[in-house]
Amino acid sequence: MPDPFKTAQNKLDEASAILRLDPVAHELLRWPMRELHVALPVRMDNGNTHVFRGFRVQHNDARGPNKGGIRFHPDETIDTIRALAAGMTWKTALLDIPLGGGKGGVICNPKTMSEGELERLSRAWIRQIGRILGPDKDIPAPDVYTTPQIMAWMADEYAFMKGNNEFGVITGKPLALGGSAGRSDATARGGIYCVREAADALGLKLAGASAAIQGYGNAGANAHRLAVKLSEMKVVAVSDTKGGIYNPGGLDYEALRKHKEKTGSVSGFAEASAISNEKLLELDVAVLFPAALEAVITETNASNIRAKIVAELANGPTTPAADAILYNKGIHIIPDLLCNAGGVTVSYFEMVQNASGYYWEEDEVHTRLEKKMKTAFKSVHKTAQQYKVHNRLAAYIVAIGRVAEAMKLRGWY
């Protein structure tokens, strides 16, 4: 698997060359502005203390406070977090949100940990990282294997450290602690809004069209529900870490939701046959949603992808070599910087509501999100046509230009 941070730097280099970016600005953007590595001693349920490793990376705050999720994952690496922090810088700039890019991680396996252990780990992370966090500094949010409950523990620990409530330091919180209506499905909803725009651009009718979803966590499951509800699509295949299922007639969302709640996996669903993750990616569908982890579409399998639209709900699911293959095949990629930006957009809305003390109805959140996603999609589409490049490179061109302008206006170069 390629080094994710080097891949991120290479994407920056390619876009910077097209923009003819100032060399000093280019160098500033190639590296995080700061990062903090920490050791987290946590008392486990068996009475032993385990020392976890964690980190927080702040890539660039020229446009505003850093913003980005916190991941709990056994295979987490600092280079993945660096790459994702940079991605958040570009994502917030692309959506024209006044924030920068950050990301955090802890090397752990939350699937083997009790609720008490997860709470103690969450609080330990905040005790160490909290010194560089704050509504005007850096605002974490849920990411891989972290939840609103984990955000609640973190917000509470931060309040204890500060001596007062400051709920705006964390987003993706439960509604009872200042969370935003519409946050739970924001990533998937933003992606569906983008798919509708892409379908319009391609002259593709979505009603009745087929879709496949690789990854059935929060984003993937909500993409299933919303693809049917908002676009009348037919989701024919989904998968998770334990396996995949396929039914050419379509999968019923409610029945599948109940099955997964009962069994812990989509695998074994009675109304479908088994399918591998690899075969799912290569199905002849209108829309493919990679909604799992990085680098699932590669140089090896890209030539077998048959979807008309690839909507990247995951971060980095397509490698650079695969990008070129898909582009040459005429497949429309909605890049992760754009496609999954609904989450950070509604997190920004949550910050605005926390700061004002006034909370919006869910319909208003949806309306504001749709407007943001449509505007960003059109910027990327226009730039791709202007420079005759694929959509991912176009997204980088738009985002890097905005961050570079902010740095120049601030006198950083």
C-alpha cells in the first residue's frame, strides 16, 4: 500500500505545478504546521495499565481554526493522519468554510474494548491533546470507530480541564450536548447531493438506477437509505468487514438494518446471495460508493470498474494510478474532498450554532448543506473543464488556490 502522506504530497505537487504556485507557499503546504505525539496510560478492566499511542496533526490554519476527526484504529499511522489532516485543509477550503485542517488518531482496537475502557481512553486523549484544542484553535469530531458518545466524554473532560462548559470544542456531539440536527447522516447526504449533480451533468437518470456500496458503517448505511429516499435508486449490493451481499432486484434498507443490528453484519442476509468485496467493486452499476477505508480501487482492479459514477464516501479509496485509468475510461469520479465533505460542513454548522446558542431545525440544515455541496460541485466541474483534468485534480486546484490566497494575504509569504 502506498504511503498515504507521500501520495497527498504528490497530489499537492501536481496541482501546484498547474497553478504555478509560489515555491514558499508550496513548501508551507507540503508539511503540517504542527503535530503532537502522546502516550496514553489507561487502566484496563483486568486491572492492568496499557499505554496507547496517539497523535494530533494540525496541517494549516491560514483560513481558520483546524478541524478534523479523531480515529480509533489498530492500524493507525502518523502518515495516514498527516495525509488526512492535509485532506481536511483542502476539504474545508473547497467547501469555502472558514476552517483549516486537522486530524487525530489513537492506535487501538475499539472492537475489543469495553465501554469503560473506551471512556478512559477518550478522556486520556483529551487530557494530553486538550492543550492544543479549542473552538478558536482546533475542533475534533467523530471519525473511524469513534461515536457521538465518545465525543460527549471528550467534551466533558475538556470542560473539566477548562473549568467551564465549552461545547464548541467538539462537533458530532449528541443533540443533548449541543450537537446539530442532521449531523448523523450528513456525510452520506452530502454525497447523494453530489451524485444528483453528477447525474445531471452526465444526463443520467437516477430513478431506478442501480448502486453498490462497499462499507456499511454510518456513511454507507445512510447512503443506502438516502439513495432510495432522495433519488429512488436501487441498491443491489453492500458489504462490511465480514462479507458482502447481492440482490439484483434491490436490497430493502429496513430489513437489512434490522438484520445487521441483530447479527452485527450484513453477511448472511436471507434476501440476498453472498458476494466478495472485490466483486462488489466491479459490478455493472450506475453508482459505486466506496465507503470503507483507503486504497480499495487500485491499478490492479481499476480497469474492471464498470460504474458510471464513483462517489467516494471514504477517504482516499482510489489510488493515483487508478485515478488515471478511471478517467481514461470516462468514469465520473466524485472525489473524497468533495463527496464526503457533508460531514465537516454540518460540523461547521454545529460550531456556528454552539457559538450563537441558537439551533436550527433539521430541514434548515439540509437546505444549507445542499446549497454548499452544489456550489462546491459546480466549482470542481468548471475547473475540470477549464484545465482539462480529472475531478480530483480540479478539486485540489480550487482548494489549494484558496488556501494559498489566505496565506499570502496574511503575509506568510
